[in-house]
Amino acid sequence: MKQGIHPEYRDVVFMDTTTGFKFMSGSTKTSTEKVEWEDGKEYPLIRVEISSDSHPFYTGRQKFAQADGRIDRFNKKYGLEQE
């Protein structure tokens, strides 16, 4: 690999802005904001709008909107039951 062309890979703290949930992961993202982590060291802080703590798929608050076909819509409209 060529030297000096790759971004620096380091530990970064990501914070979910909707819930305040924080987690640490390795990343090449940079930030001017810093935060003190549980180990007492300062790490760059990256704010994200959604994470596993707030995403409906992971929290179980997902609404399943199933698209019905033409026949199903017709049967619902006219009160016909499927056999």
C-alpha cells in the first residue's frame, strides 16, 4: 500500500441525536467536537440522526405496510372472504 494516501483510522464516539445513545467504533470520519468516554479519554464526537437505539426495525416499533394486490383489494372492498 502507498504511504500517506489513506485517511487515519481511529476510535470515534457516535451519538444518536434523538435518544442521546452513544457508542464507540472505529472510523475515518473527523470532527471538531470532542467527548470524554467511559475510559476517561477524549474522542472525536460524530452526531447521527438514527442508530440501532432509535431505528424502528431494531426497537420493534416498526409498522408493516403491506401492499395488497388487485384481487385482495377487490375482495376487501366488496367484503368477500378468501377460501
